Amino acid sequence: METRYTILAAGRGNILLDELCPMLRETYTVITASSAEEFFEKASLAPDLALLETLMPGMDGFELLVELKTKPVSANIPVILIAPFPDHDDEEKGLLLGAVDYIAAPVNGAVARARIKTHIATSGRIRAAQTEGYGDPLTGIANKRSFDERITLEWKRAFREKTPVSLLFMAAGAGEEGSPDDAFFKTLAAILARNARRPSDLAASLDSGRFAVLLPNTSMNGAVKIAEEIYSQAEAALGGDKNAVINIGVVSQIPQADMSLEDFFARAEKALSQAKASGLICQE
């Protein structure tokens, strides 16, 4: 029997509740909420996707998104923001706060359904991977095998949808007093996981003190902001540890027909080398 996925939709009406929800009920089980309180109560039911209007009574959609991502019971629910009109600043803000997508009115029903279907499918694959032993035994985040499979998937999807893929490559090298220990790596991994806010983002431990954060549908500016947040948080948590130095290379690309994933990795390696040689964070 085919799985019938559940969508939680929260809003005041109009675009979301009056236009999108009736269409979605043909394929999905749709639960609605008209206030922040009702939304959090129903989020405990672990829906497969949440649709959240940016304008909500009592708490706007951005505040609600931040609150949602801080609660363990709801942090991994993918969220699509629904806006009454296009606003590039709001779109960037929402994606940086952890939304997986941003849909603005006027809404094309067929396109909206296709994007929702894609995000639910991606979320399902991520959950499946998480249950199949793809984690790094030391840090608890994704391992290299998981990273390789996910970036291949996201690269192909970005090529189809003409959206950017961003990648943070980082290395924890030997510091003033020697090499980093396991506690250092565990703390750094926790910081990376905390900043991989959306279900489509991925923090991974690669090899020999190297880590990566995959950021689908994220611009270079957005990726650099996240890299800066990671570095700032790492400094606060690990600044007193003289055993390691963290360097971060940042790359972003909309995949093209004449470009391979190997080319993208080569640029990431170059950015990381530049970061090691001339600065803490470098973009390529």
C-alpha cells in the first residue's frame, strides 16, 4: 500500500488554507492550524512537511520557524514558507532560518504541488538513510558514504531545478599544542549539525579531521553567512583549545551541463587550501 504522507498547514486563510490545501488533500492528509499555539500542538504529530504562512496572528511565520527549529520534537520537520507576495530578502531570511523552500503568491498550483512532492520525497530518503547506519561512530553526524550519496542526489536535483548548491569544506588542523582530540571533534560536529538547520542540509564527517556541510538551494552569500556563524560558535566553544585550528572553504554553484561534481569538489578543495594559507574562511 502506498504511503499517504501528512502535511501540517498553518495560516490565516487565502493563499494557503483556501487555495493550496484543497488541492493537496487529493494526495496527502492535511492538518490545519490557525494560530501558533495550535501549530505547535499539532507539530507533535510529526507531519512529513509543514506549510507556514509568513503572516500569522500573534507570531509571524519567521518567529514561528525559529521556535519550531529549537524544539527537538519538531526540529527536523521540513518547512515551506508561504508568502502573500514575492520578497527576495524575506526568501533569503527564511532559507537561512531553516526553511526548505519559499513559495510566494500568485501561486501556480501545479508548480507548488511539484515542489511539495519533491521535498516530501527528499525528506523520506533522508529519514531512510538515517536508519541504515550511515552515521559517523565518533561524532554521530553523517559519514562520508552518506555525504557522497546525498551530494550526488542534491547535485542532480539542482541541475534539474536550476538552483544553487553550496558546500562548506573544513579542516581541523594541528594547533599550537598538538593535534585535536576526540572531544574537540565531537564538539565541532555538534556545532555543524546545529547549523545544518533544514532537513535537506547535511553536516558530515569525512576523514582525517575534515568535515563538510552541504547546503542545497543556498546562495554564496547565504553559505558564507553560515560559515561565519559556524566559525564564531566554534571560537566561543573551542577558542581555548590550542590543539586545533579550523579553516573553512566555501563554494556555491548552479550545476551546468558541462560541469561535473568532481569539478565542484576541486573548487571546494581549492577554497579550503586558500583558507589554510591566507585566512580562516575563503570562498572560491
